[in-house]
Amino acid sequence: MVLAKESLVKEMLKMVRIEAGDEEDCMICLDELEVGFDAFQMPCSHTFHCDCIKKWLRHGHCCSIRQFKIPTN
């Protein structure tokens, strides 16, 4: 598996605050993204717990939902 380049991960992940009506589940751990919590949003608009997506991208370079790929170089 090709790993995402760490500096590009930091550039591409957007910190977002979960607001009322935006609640959904983190598709990595399957726990709810709760109102008021910070999360990371991928460029493909999927949102995850910060720790979940960081761990996920240490093992690959794709979104866990859609095969959006973070550049590897």
C-alpha cells in the first residue's frame, strides 16, 4: 500500500466544527460525530474524527468511503 505524504495530508484535511444538523457517523469507527466537536473533512467532503482519519491515512492514501486519493509525492 502506498502511504499519503504527511505534509500533503496536513494541507488537504480541513478542520471543521460539527454543528446541529450536520451529525453523521465517522465511517471509520462508526461512532457519531457529535455537535460541537472538531473533525477533519477530506477534500471529497467526507468527515471523520480527527484521530480516526489520521490513523487511517498512516496505512494508505485513500478516503475510507470513496476512493479519493491524497497525493503520495
